[in-house]
Amino acid sequence: MLQHEPVARAELLVRRPVAEVFEAWIDPNVTSKFWFSRGDRRLDQGPSVRWFWDPFGIHADVNVIVLELNKRIVIEWPTPVEWTFEPRGEDATYVTITASGFEGSDDEKVAQAIDAMGGFTAALVACKAYLEHGVLLNLIADYEYDGAAQGGPDAAQGGPDDA
């Protein structure tokens, strides 16, 4: 029996101004350079946003709960995921991504948290490489993607015909 519900956390310093780093996570034209293949629109509060991982033939519908310019993003995917953006001087941003609310047995919750931490860490590293150096690491495209089968926050809905 778990004493505490598992939480996935990924954190990293990105040596770019907070406005640029925040924008990278809400603009699918930028986010698609380091995380998903494409999105149907920018993240904002309103109707759900659809993100696509075309190499895997899957997509995810994301609901924005909170969007605080240059400070915080909270989404339901299907569990809560929160980004915080802390300026570190004029030219750096400390990004923290936290996912919680995993469901299933205790073992399944722990497995989902570990999977989410790995996925968000890869996305943060790829974001850093792109924003700081213009390098496309292709980490997500090269990921052996089984998140849909695992059901964690990296899990997406749909199959090849849905994308």
C-alpha cells in the first residue's frame, strides 16, 4: 500500500528568457520541434487542444485549466499536469513539470509516474537543446513509444486512422 500518491516531476534550467520558454510550450509551431508532431492550435483556456504524435498514429485531447502568462500552465491530460516557469535572471528560466492523479493499482500508479517522469524529462531536454542551440534532438520521434499501452500522461487516444 502506498503511503503517498506518486507524483512525476521533471525540472531543468533553460538558458533563455522566461517569455520565450513559456511561448515554446504553448505555441505548437515551436513545441512540435521538440515534443509532439503538431497541434491543432495554441494552448489557451477554452475548447480542448489536440496534440498529435504522427509517427505513432496517436493524438491527445488536452484541456487547459490554468494559463498564467510566463508563470504557469495546468492541463488535464487526462490527469493534471503543471508547468511552472521561474525566471533566473534575464536570460534563464527554471522549468518544473509535475504530473499527478495517476489511476489504477498501486503498481500501475507507480509505473505511470515513472513513465511520465521519463517522458517529461526527454521533452525538457529536447526543449533546452532547441531553444539554446537550435538543435533538433528527435528524442520523442526516436522514443520506443508504448505510452498509449501504459496509460500514463504520455498516453494518447486514437489509433492510426484517428490522426
